[in-house]
Amino acid sequence: MSTTKKFVAAAVGLGLVTLSACTSSDSGDGEGASESKTVTLVSHDSWAASKSVIRDFEKQSGYQVKVLKDGDAGQALNKAILTKDNPQGDVLFGVDNTLLSRAFDNDLFQAYEAKDSDLLPPEYRIDQQKKRITPIDFGDICVNYDKAYFEENDLTPPESFDDLVKPEYKDLLVTENASTSSPGLGFLLGTAAKYGNDGWRDYWTKLKANGVKVVDGWEQAYNEEFSGSAGGKKAKGDRPLVVSYASSPPAEVVFADPKPDTAPTGVAYGTCFRQIEYAGLLSNAKNAKGGQALIDFLISKKFQADMPLNMFVYPMREDAQIPEEFTKYGAPAEDYEVMAPEDIAKNRDQWVKSWTSLVLK
């Protein structure tokens, strides 16, 4: 969810405090002691977890958790590939299904089957032969809308990809650059899954003609351009449609003070693309045992239940309790676009190149 799930950044942008994992330093007892006592997680910037949950893992396992945040999901993956012979850490968290093939092509992970992985939905356990990755969470990349704008203008919010190219929604949508942003890429893949290899270009030609605005990343799109978010209101954003996540509405409620009775934003569920985030044990991890324990922890019931209100993603375990804010304001999509990782691997780079030439020039 790299993805996922930038709502930690959103909260920081609003001057709010979020919980993050403990960052530990070496104990000073020498290199061998550091390897045995510290386990290092490499992640995108949206990593967050309750300190009490991390402390429980540290107490039970005997390992101290160190977290290195390396930018967005694409940047974190690129750095992990560049440093794979001498990795910064033991586990990489946050590589998603849109970029997974790059990790596999570069032999980034070693095999490990996590304890209790049989409790995870089988449709997300896509590497069962080699067992290089473990699915941790999922999120739905969807168009969000500003409820107040549509009510004030007596306009029905869009519900589908097809709706977005209709003249009544001209100049209303802002999306992220597919070459620089995970949700931007997910939205492009959603249109490719919907309209096929022959139809997505025609769709984007219509979307461009209908005034879609493209910005570099989620933070700018959601917290500056989108009129429905708290950050967007402060920045006087004027776009009432934005590519974000189905979990955006509960974030708007959780971080609001005072909390509203209803979420100020809604989701166009006919525009969703499912994003799955994985963790893997890095091939040359210095503390492989600690990395294995950490991956086991990431799919533990306690950590899975802690994820929604920290990273605003949906837990992979079906028995993990979902907070009321999610069940009330941010249900996952029932119908969504999805694409096999091998199809993404085969077409992604060419699609992004074609999209850039078509939409940005």
C-alpha cells in the first residue's frame, strides 16, 4: 500500500503527531553483538507502527528494531537494488505488486516462508514456489471526491472510469505522475486493466481532453490540489476529484479535530485498483534470523490489527480486527481492477513511457 498510504505524511503536514517504530542504535558491544541484537527494516517513508507493539516484539524476540526510511516505494526499491550486495538492512517492507518484478529480476530476496503464512489469503501468496515474499497489507487506489463541492454544485459524483471523461467533470480531476508516483502508476494500471492494451491510450486521450491535471506525487495532489482534504482546504485546492485511496475518508475523520460525524470525502468505487504490499528477507541480510522473526511479526495478529490506523492500509490477515473508523468510513472496494504481476512486468515500462508521451507532452 507504497503503499501505500501516505496519510502519515498527511498528518505531519497538518501538524499532527503519528506513531512510528522505534529506531535503535548499536549497543556498542562490537559488530557481532550488533548483528545478533539488532534487526533492520528498510521501508518507504509511510512506515508507522505503535511503539507499544514494537516494544512487545523486541521484548519477546530479544531483537531491537531499527527502521530505515528510504523515500517513496520506488525510491526504497531502487536503493535496495543498488545496495543488494551489502544491504542496509535485513528486511525490505513496502514493495508492491506494481514494482515487484523489478525486485525478482534483481534477485533481491532469499527464500523464507513466514510462520502462519497459511492464514493469509491464497490469492495474495503469489510466489509459493520460491517463497521469496510475504504479503503484508493491501489498499485500493481510487478516485476520491469532495462531498461539499458536489452538493453545492448539485452534481452527482462520478462512480466509474467512464464517468471521469464526461463533460460535467471537466477540469475537476488531479492525478499523480505515473512515472514518479505509486498511486499514479496504480491508476494507470487500473485503466489498462479496464480498457486493455489497445484501449487505455484512447481513454487517456479523452481524460487529457477533459482537463485532467497531473502533479508529481500524492502529497501535492491530495494535500495541495484536492479541495476535499484538510490540507487541500488550507492550501485552497480547487480540484474536487483526486486519485488517492479508499482509506482516505477514515484518515480525514481520524485526524480531524473536532471529529466530524461523517467523512468529508467519498470514494468512486468504480475506479479502484488493488495494491498489495509485501515484505522480503534481503538476500545478503546480515541478521537473517532476526529478519525471519521480524517477517513473522509483520503478519502476527497484533501487528496486523495495529496497521490500519497507523499506515491506513487494510491488514492481510482476515482475523485481524478492523477499527470502527475503517468499517464506517473506509470499506475496501468489492469490485476492483487487478493485474497479474507478470503482466505488469511485461508491460509496465512501455506503458509508462507511452503514458508520459501522451499525457505530459
